Amino acid sequence: MNRVFEWLFKYPPVVFERGEISFAALSSTSAWMAFGAVALGGAYMIVRRVRQPLPRRLKILLIGFRFGAFALLIFCLLQPVVIVPSVIPHSATVALLVDDSLSMGIPDVEGRSRLEAVRALLAPESPFWRRLTAKFHVRLFSLSGEDLSMPTGHLRGARTDLGAGLERVLATPVEKPLAAVVLISDGGHNTRRDLSMIPPLLLARRVPVHTIGVGQEQMARDVEVVRVNVPRRILRGSSVKADLLLRCGDSSLGRVTLRVTEDGRTLRSAEIECAEGSRPRAVSLEFTPAEAGMHRYVFIADPRPQEPIVENNRVEAIVEVRDEVARVLYIEGEPRWEYGKIRAAVADDEQLNLVSIVRTARGKFYRQGVESGEELAKGFPERPEELFRFKGLILGSVEAGFFTREQLEWMEAFVARRGGGLLMLGGPRAFSAGGYALTPLADVLPLELRRPSEIPREGEAEGSPHAIFGSPGDSAGTPRDLRIAWGPRADVSAYAPVVTEAGREHPLARLADDPKANERAWRALPRVTVPEIFTRAKPGAIVVLEGVKRSRGGPRPILLAVQRYGRGLGLAFTPSDSWRWQMEMSSADLSHETFWKQMLRYLVSFADDPVNLLTESDTYEVGDEVPLRVEVRDELFRPVADAALDVQVQTPGGVTERVRVHPDPENEGEYVGRISVREPGIYRLQARARWGDRAGSPRDPKIAWGGHAEAHLVVRVPDREYREAGQKVELLKWLARETGGRYAPLSDAEALIPELEYVAGEHSMRVTKELWDMPIVFLLLVGLLSLEWGVRRRWGLI
């Protein structure tokens, strides 16, 4: 577009933007008005000489054509000029900052690599180079930090840091004043540096940055595995659900094979249909590690023919499979089938220890799974630290009055602070009917609880609970008069479990790996009854299962909902007879067992140890700085601000180094540090923490406590330059706009020369450029006379 403008108006747009229009022959306004009057009078007299009468509109049209022609002639006679500031030749320096990072080797510029196209632009015989050097002293720089006499084919930068390159240019002394910086790059800034701090530095020096964009904005025919999300730690026997983002540059690529490998062995593969355009597509792959330990997984999209970049077809991840036993505490208010079938479902899971307490009478409890005869003798942990040794907590049909207010507060802290999971099961003494609406657990649960007086009675309204409750119990936890419409003989509605749209990808709704088989498995399950109907979940909660009546009418009660609460999880399972999924199905069907094993494993999945060692990611590149954070909490999971820490890192080469950490001033109980990774492979991080008085006794809260944490991370050969490798046009435009410069694509790089040349400053002078001979003036003059002649001929005036 700029080239068309320059052809019509003789000069580029910047000349008119920054210049002043004047007339060399005449500058008097009265003279200009006289010339206009003469032109108007001359056109009018020509029309008046026509013998035959003309319509009024035709006369006006002819006058307009003739007046326009006269005006253009007068415009030329007045010798119009534009006075514009222009840089004095070779009085200033222009710095060319050339991107020489790895992404500049991508061959997407008319069959050439990006750097080869830049070399052609800066060749001595190129018009861009000739015009630039005719006006300026030119200094070449590279983003990698080396001065250049001419860009070579050697790519030095493993990452693109635009800010560091611009700061280096400003700090380098030059022979003549620096007028501007021309950045030639694909804009792939991929370091942690905040670019928002760079424009003020350039504005303070009055140095604009003009940017030349190199490469395609959208990478055609390129397949990229953008990222993968996997759990960092799982229990042995748990499946890993890997959530990936896959981007195809062109939907015509058809289907892409996506594989996950472990130690070179393919565990799972899938054929993925490419989405239209460049939109990433979410893909899930599920697999189960065979052994405990640290596992390194590689997710690969098989390269397609003529794919321009293959380095971005893979991502890596680490999963630690723990061979440990997670303890879950289950409190049940009465013997019932649900209790027995849940215990039976998880009995053969070696990684779960379900410690259960069933109230059989006032002060009488039946315990299973306890470690000693003294454990939980009173039915619930006597101290909060005993509760915090568990990772999950299940409340069955037990009323809130069974617990003291302090114990309810322990349970809330168990979820919020400890990161444990709390699951409440449906029953006559659960949820609202159990009196939990005014307890701390009301915030933990993902459903909106009601006071017992607010619960509608059976038959009063659609969606009422299917049981009539008496008092939830006295302070001792013994139920009073409970009139319950219960069991298969009760006149209640049965609901078929249906997976919601939001719950399709949730691990709690996965009975089979294949989506279609999973859907069939849920349809085959028997219907269940729901003692209390909930149709609305809290904001942020995920409804995984809903219930549907045979008639498909009425409300669809929530069967299973989950929400994050603090560091842990709050779950609600409202049916009271999921045991039907085991008793009314074939003995070969394991849906009931699968559901409850997954439920308990998910319940404990966010429960951390008192000492945690965390990194922002589990994969890095050689040369990265890895920030690490150590969280230290006591036995009640309160932050420890005065812990003694010993943090070490073991490199892939077997060298062990100590890491310095210091308290984070913004987060109590957290300690931060950094490590540099200099070789590819797996790094092992270890942290040991001690706190408290070493002379304390076992029962003394000042005892010297300690903890240990371990983490792993993968360091790979740098490939960040090949990810999201399309030209970042918006970033380059922003950088130019914020510094007073302009952006141009590589194909239109010459358009920046006038932007550099016509600048007001101490090294510029005012120059006068004539406008009378602009092609647009000639074209308009010929056009007006031709139109006037055509109209007159049409009306027979010639």
C-alpha cells in the first residue's frame, strides 16, 4: 500500500505526515481566492456559451468538472512544496539488531531460512542496504551479543531475549549519535525478562525502535505438541491421565499419530484428527505405570511429510509413582450395606488403608483397619495431629452432633491446611438432615446445605428429600426418634447415574479407558436412591454425576460433586445405596470396585507431606535458572518460619551440590532458592528440614521435628525456539509503537527507510520537495477533462 501511495504522490506517507505544505509562487490568501474566482468564472462562462438550454444538474456537473481542471492548473502554477526535516547524510548511526537465535533457521521464507532471507536483505547490492547506507552510518549487532560485520549462517542463540539485545545496543558506544534501532526478528521472545521496562529506556534516549518481522505468522503443515499436564505424584497402581495440547498448522494434514513412550517403549498411541486452522486441540492419553519409582515419559507426534519443524513434536514429563499406603478415615453412624460394600471394594488395594469406625450404640464403636487397640478407641481422633496423619476423611450417615465444635474445626483445617480430602456420603443423618449447614464443613462441601427446618417434607414439593427426619441427635451423638422411609421398600424415586458434560474428563467418572465403553458402563449401572435432593452446586464446583428418572422428568439431582477447598478437596456423593452397583450386577463386572478405588485414590491425591520441595515445572532446558521452593509445615501443617534446611541437587553426571535457600519474605514457612542446570538429563533434588527444641520429649510440642522431601526434573537440549515458532507480529508492532517506531514485514522493509530519514532532530535539516509534478495531479487533470468531454458528447454539445 505504501508503494502505491509513493507512486501516486511521489513521496512516501511519512513526508506528508511530518512535513508542512506551502506554495513557493504565492503565499497570499487573497491571491488564492482570486485565482479560485477566475477559475469559477471561466467555467461558468463556458457553460453559458452553450446554445441550447441544459438541465440545471447538468450545468452544475459541467461547472464542477471544468472548475476542478482549472483548480489543478492553478495548484501547479502556485508551485506547491512540502518542507520536511531530513537527516543530514552520514551524521547519525542506525543500529541493525539481527536475531540470530535458533528459530531463525526455520525455512519458511520462500524456501529459505529466516536468517538467509535477512542476509539477502543486508547484502551490499540490495536496495534496502544501499538506501540505508546512503544516509546513515550503519552498525550491526546480534541478539546473541556479538557484533557483526555481516550476518553469517551460524545460529548462536538458544533463546530469544529482545530486551537484553536492545539494552546492549544502548550501552555500546558508537562513533556518531544513535538515531534509531532497527530490530530484524521473528519476535520469539521466550525468556523471563519483562519487556515493559524497555520502551522507557529508549524513550529517555529518544531512540525509536523500528521492527522488521521475519517468517510466517502461522506455521503451515507444522505439528506441535504444545504442552502436557500430568500429575507429579501418584500411588502405585493408579493410572496417569495425560492432558496434552496439540496444534496442527493445517487441517489438511488429516490424522496425526500421538504416542507416549517410557524408556523407548511405546505405552499408548492414538490417532488424532487435526483441528481447523491453528487452534490447539485438547487430547488425553491414559496409561498405568507398571512399577514404583520415578518415570520419564516422552509424548511424541510422529512427523508428517515436508514438516518444517520436527523439534517441537515432543514434550517430556516426570511422574513419581509412590509405593506407600495412604490412610483414609471412614466414620459411619450406623451399620449399613453401603459401609460394608465400600470396604469390600477397596480391600485388595495395597496402597489404600481404609480405617473405619461404625457407631453401634452410645459410646460403642466397631473399628476396622486400626494399627493398635488404642487407636480411635473413642470413635474419633482425640487430637488434631492424629487426624492430620490421615490423608482422606469419609463421613457416612453420621450427624454433626456426634462431633464437638472443635472436632468440626479440625476437619475443616484438615482440608484447607493439610490438603486432605473430605467426602460426605448420602444417608439419613448426612448433609442438611445431619445438621451440617451451620458447621465449618458447610464451606468445605460443594453443595449448598440447608437447615433441617428448611428441608421440604416428602410430597410437599418436587425435588424434596425421600426421607422424613426427626431430630439429628443429642450432644452425645446418639440419634433420637428417627422415622425413616428407607431401603427398597420405601416409596422413593430411583435415579440412573449420568455423567455430566463437565465430568466427562474427570477421573472419578472413568470406569473404562475407551470413552464409548465408559459410557456403556455407566448406562448399565442400576439406579440409586437419593435421601436428599440437591440441584445446585457452589460456584467453582464440578458436578460429575447427575441422576435421571425413568420418566426423564423432574429435577436432575446431583449425585457426585467436587470442589477445591484451600489446599485440599471437598466431595459430596449423595446416593445412599451405591452397593446396588455391586449386588445387582454380574460378579464379573468391576464397576463398583473401580469407582470406589478411584474415589479414594482421588480423595488423597492433594494431601502433601509436611515438607514439600517444588519447582514451577518438571521440565527445563540446558542453561535455565530453575527457581525452587521448599514448604515447611509442622505436624498440624502450620507454617514453620525458623526451620533449618539442607537442600541438595544431584546432577545427571552424579555430582551432588548444595543449594542455598532463604525464607520467602512474602510467604511464611516457605524457603526459596535457584539452581542452574548445565547438562541434559534428570536432576534429583532433596530437602531435609528440622525445627523446634531438640531437647523436647515425645509429648512436648517443642520436640525437634523433621521432614524430608524429594523432587525430580528433566533438563533437555534447548528446543524452546521451535515452540510457537510463528512470527509474533503483535509483539513487534507493540515494541515499535511504544518507542515511536514503525513495523514492516521483511517483504516491505524498504518502507522503513523514509521513517528513518525524515526525522526532526539536531542532526537533521529542513528540505523542500516539489509537489506540482506528482502523478496524482496529472491523473486527476486528465480524468476531469475526459469526464467533462464525455458528458458533453453524451448530450450532443460537441
